[in-house]
Amino acid sequence: MALIDKATSGNDKPTSSSEKTTNSSIELRLPSRLGYEKVAMHTAASVAQLMGFSDERVDDLKTAVAEACINAIEHGNKLDDSLSVGVILSMDANSLEVKVTDNGEGPQSKTEAPDIDKKMLGEEDARGMGMFLIQALVDEAEWVSSPPSGSYARMVIHLRRGTS
């Protein structure tokens, strides 16, 4: 697992700690093993708390990041622990963006919304709700396929909902 902290002043060049920063980012490389999503989840929560997000928004973010990491581990990297999952947290004064990268192809088609009633009655597999859960919990969500390098999920939460 690797951790890289980059502070930038909008031009992507590292700044000294004495300079006021407007953007900064943290990068994690995690093994494709279930359980390591918790490292990303807790890192994102710590950053969001430092930025001043409410406890409710921090909880939403933790769930979304954990779901995205589990999807990357299971579906993108197919539980191959020789591959890593990347997590990039980028923050500015008003928002936190989290990208979760993997070596997979990404979603191949638009996924239909799950039928919650059927899932509750056991008529459908209880799994398969991650993408919809993520969309409900963050302000922006997208899944991008970028072969041959892999794919990523991008999530953004804003300090004030409805801003971009």
C-alpha cells in the first residue's frame, strides 16, 4: 500500500507547506483483497471531516467509497491480488472528488435500476445495488472505461449540496 500526498496551487506543481494551497490530493494504492476498502473509506472520511463535512455526509461518503472499492476489487480486478486498486482523493475549498481505479473494462452497458421489493422478497439477488447506492449518496457519480489502462468510478461531494 502506498500513500502520496500532493499539494498544488492550481497548476499541479507541488507547493511548499508555507504556501497557501487551493487544491490538494491524496493517492492510495490498495491490494485487490476484500477488507482493504476500509483503508480508503477511513481515509476519505478523515479528509471529509477535516474539510468540514457534516457527520451525515461523511457517513454517505464512507459507504460510497467502500462500495466503489469493493466493485473495483471484485468486478474490475476480479479478486486478483496481484493487481491494485487506486484511490485518488482531490479536494478544493468546496468539494471532495474521489476516483477509484482498477484494471477492468468498467460497466459494459447501462445497468437497470434494481427492484427493491423483489430483492427484499428474495426474488432477486440481494447484491447488485452498489452503483445505485453510490449515485444516491454523492452529488456526482460517473463510471469511465479507459482501455487498455482500466476504468474508474468518480464521485464528488460538495460542502453545500447543489453546487458544482
